[in-house]
Amino acid sequence: MTSDEYYNAHVTQMLGDRKPDLQRTPEREALLLGMILRAGLINSAHGIIDDSVDGFPRDSHIGIAELCREIVTRAP
């Protein structure tokens, strides 16, 4: 889990139901990855334009977003 993903999960947990729009969802992650691909951003780890970030493929990012959602959902 990256520090950004950890931070997002932590802030969402702290805010509880007051700010559900802050939660990083798999759907939102897929949308963001699609946007970076369409914008032509270069994957710094490979030097190519694709929907990976820092060498981690799309499915890994979506999976981490799902884990974050589970953690926040189950948090007291």
C-alpha cells in the first residue's frame, strides 16, 4: 500500500460517514487510471504511456482500492 492510499483510507476512517466521497473506490481508481492513460502521462518506471503507475499495473491499484474500502467499511 502506498502512503497516498494509506492516507486516504485513514482520513476516510476518521471522518466516518460525514465524507464518504473521500473514499478511494475501485471504480474511482479505474476512472483515474483511465484519465492518466488518455492524458498521455508517462509511466515513470517504464518510460511508456500506459495505465500503470510507478511500475504497478492497473489491477494492483484497483485491488488496493478494494482493500482500502474493506478496511474502512469494517472499521468501528
